[in-house]
Amino acid sequence: MSNFTAKNDSLMVVGKIVSVYGVKGWLKIRSFTQEEEDLFHYKPWMLKVRGNGGAPQEKWREVSFDQHRKHGKGYVAHLEGCDDRNDAELLRGLEIAVDKKVLPEPDADETYWADLEGLRVVNLQGETLGHVDTVLETGANDVLCVKPCESSIDEQERLIPYVDQVINEVNLDEGLLTLDWRADY
């Protein structure tokens, strides 16, 4: 499973600009792709533009990177036209997204995290436990953060391991995730 985060129907967040690097406009990048280097194979990048107050509105700006390299445990990259530290500083914290069409289709037994988010979670007893809010990578296994919704049996938030023993069925067409998980766990 790849740990991407969705932000709208056509874009998928694949990374984030975490800080600046040096004085020539380079940026430290955090990749959310399963293989970190893959982030640099998906083009073009879209950066979420910060709003100017008022009602939040999602806007994205297309950018191109002209260089990247491994740096420590992560990567640094240079965006075209971003040639000094002041320009780079304005990009700190922005999410990096790509069009879903440039991403590989997941294998039959895989699902992008973004496709899990928002699914209604039901156990084998037919009880609605809530909806998937986020997915966490813990090292040992991924974990579903399930928050209550209108049709939930209670108001409890749950952390449920995303492992074969628990996951019964992922049905993206119906927006449903069926689990072998009792409500009182």
C-alpha cells in the first residue's frame, strides 16, 4: 500500500516541502511515496497555494523541478525559477501533488491510502464503526484512524490495524471497508 494523501478528485498529494536548503533556492523535500525516489518520476508537480484569509479555497500551481539529489535521509530539489533563499522560504510547508493519471495503477491487492480515506467502516456484524479519517504508518503495520459518523454505533474513535487478518473487503465503488473487528475492541 502506498501512503499518499488525496486532496481532490484529480490530484494526489505525494510529498511536502519541509524547509529550505542553502541560499540558492533549494528545498528539503519529504516524499510520501512508497519508494521515496519515485516522487521525482511523477511530473508535473502541483503546489497548493496559500489563501489570503477568508473562505478556504483549494488552489494549485504547476511547478517544475530541474534538479534533485539525495541528502542525508531525504532529498533536496530545486524548482525552476526559485533561485534564492527568500523565494524558497515562501514555499516552506506546501504540499506537492500530481495528477492521479501519472501514478501507476495499484496491484489488485493494494490500495492507495487516499482511496481509503472517507470510506465507511463496517464490521462483519453489520455495525458501522465510522469512516476512515487518515491512515498512519507505524513501522510494524499501517493503522486506520476511524472517526465516528452519523450512522456510527457510538461516538468512539478507533485505531485499527490495516492487516490481512482484520481487513475483510475494500470496496471503493461502494465506499465501504469491511473489517473483522468487534465494536468492543
